[in-house]
Amino acid sequence: MARQAGATALCMLCLAAPALAQSGYAGDGSGTDNERLLPDVYPAGPVLDSGEWLREPYDPLFDIDWSVALRGSYSKATSGERFDIRLVPSIGLEHIGSRSAINFDASAEIVRPSEGGKVDIGALRLGLQAGYDLDSVTRATAAGNLSLTQATPGTPGLATNIAIAPQTISGGGDVGIARQFGKFNIGVTGAAQRNIFGPTTLTTAAVTDNSDQNYWAIDAGLRVGFQVTPIFEVFGQAGAGRDIFDQPSTALAAYPNATDVTLKGGVTGRWNDILEVTASTGVGLRRFDAASLGEVVTQLYDAQITFTPDPTWRMTAGFATTVAPPGPNGGGTARVDYTANAEVAYTVNSWLGLRALADWNAARFAGSADTETGYGLGAGADYKVNAHTALSADYGYDHAESTANGTQDAHRITVGITLSR
């Protein structure tokens, strides 16, 4: 066997000899007669020094998504009939790293009402979210937001004597850090927000100045959770905040500056990726600096449910309690809101999706007899023409009752087309 192997190797060498001779290569392989080692023939440094071979031809830092939607909306309400055209462009940037995640989104809503032909900016929103894992059990987060919104006259709940609704500008940011300690988890947050309200123009041409509603909101929070079982977590939350106004309230004849303190406890249940339920209750205290304004004590209730039995169905519902300043359209010293919502989405197939939603709200105003209630129902469908084009159709009904504006109803039909990346 050894002799056969030696003979085979000798034959292969003899067959290769003519090719080697034609290559013109000769020498013993030393640095003087091997042209691969001669100067100016090949790079002196190794190719790996440049690192270019590791670089992908197209590897951007951010993944970019954008869309442009054109929608036409017809509504028949207590305030009358109207047809509006909306252009809604949006863009999103996302970066996912080994430890970090950054998301930026921006959108605008450009409205052209049927009467007058004037083009308005109904909404402009910017958002930034970032997260970074300091280690395997510690995560830091930060977020920023900026929004400019203005309600369109004729919107349910908006007084019929308002010709131009006030612009609302809101912007701020928050930071937080969360850490796991075995079965315990602790999170600390801090936030600052600025709210500015523009003037209101009535149909009588009278202008109401809302600058006394402009304020800063500064908040801090602490959350402590304990994983009782792999499914259930119990938690407690505490929060403290300050609302600082630019000037005294015209109606209250005093600065409505206030300190808020909240304390809540609750439980969260997670059953794989199918069902997640969170419920909490507590108490909130809003104490004003001006002794004449007193204080507001509110029972707080919050709940959220997400049910996804399979990839085609998604059902969500929620209930929340919020305490905030009354705003330009409210009275008294504080607005206490109770809101509930539910939504069902069903993916029929790869090109058709259906959805339905419902919401309810009620508000009371501390120091005032004013009240607000309302509810809404809606249904819609999305049809994907191709990977970049989708058609949508929606129907919505809104009902609102308030002490200031009476009863208002509205039926609205919206159809649109969306082009996306």
C-alpha cells in the first residue's frame, strides 16, 4: 500500500510539472527570488489591517420606514355637515444594537376643510425613545416628545360657538432606570413637561386668551414589583409631582400651583404570549399652594388587558383615571377623568384586516358643577393592494354631553390610501 501511494504521488507531480514550468516561477522561496515578497509588487502590510473586507456594502445605522396617507372624511353632526381632506405623512427611524435601542418617529396631519379652502396643520408630533442595558439586570431609558395639535371646528365635544379652536403645544422628556434583584424589580422615573394653550376664537369674533392655563409639570415615580409566581407579579407605585403655572388664573384669582401625590398597588398576570392582565387601585391627593383652593382627593383605578389567542386575533381593553388641570375648556380647580376603551383586530389573510373599537369617558371638575360624558363606536378595514399600497375604510359614531355644550352627535365615514416603504 505504501508503494502504491508513493507511485501515485510521483505521477501527480509529473503531471503538474509542465504547468509549473509554464508559470515562469523559479526560485527557492527565499525573500530574494520570490516575487510575492518583493517590494511594490504586493502590499507590504497584511490585508486585514484595513478592515475593509469586514465592511458590508450597505449597513446603515438606522432602519428607515415612511408612509404617506391621503384620507377623505365626511361627517354629519349636530353642528352640521362637513367634508375634510387630510394628508398624513410619517417617518420612523429605528436602531437595535446589542445593548441599545433607539426609535424616532415623526408625523403630521394636514387638513383642508370643505369650506374656505384654508389648509391647516391639525397635528404635528415628534417622539424619541432610547434604552440601554447597563448590565444583564439593569436598563436605563430616556424619551422625548413634542406635539402641536388643534381640533377642527365641528368635532364632537367642541362647543358650536368656537370658530378657531386653541392650539395646544406640549413637549418634554423623561428618564428612568430599572433593576432586577432576584424576584424583586425596582424602577425609578423622572419627567418634565411643558404645556401651552393658544387663544380661542368664537363665532362672534371674540377672542378668549388662555395664557393663564400654561404650566410646567414635573413628576417623579417609584415602582417596586415582586414576582410571586412565574405568572403573577404584585407591585406598588408611588408618585409625586408639581404643576407650576405661568400666571394667576383669571377665574380663580390665584395661582393654581399644586402638588400631586399618588399611591397605588396592583397585580399583573402573564400567561405566555396569550394573555396579560394588569389591575391596580389607589388614591391621589392634589393640594394647592393657595389655601383658598383647598385640595382634591381622588380614588384611582387602572386596568389593562391584552388577549392574543392566535396570530390572527388581538384584543385589548383598558380603564384609567387621571387628575389634571381643567384646561381651556373646563372649569373649577382640577379635572378628574375616567376613560375606558376596547379594540378588536382580526387578520383575515395576508391582504385583509378588520377592526372594531369602542370608548367611553366621563369627567368631573373639582370646584365646579360642570360635567362631561361621552362614548364612541367604530369599525374599519384595511386592504393591502401590494407590499407598499393599502386602502382603508372606517365608520365612527361619537356622542358627547357636557354642561357647557349640551348634547352632540356625529357620524363619520373615512376612506383613504396609504403608500409606504
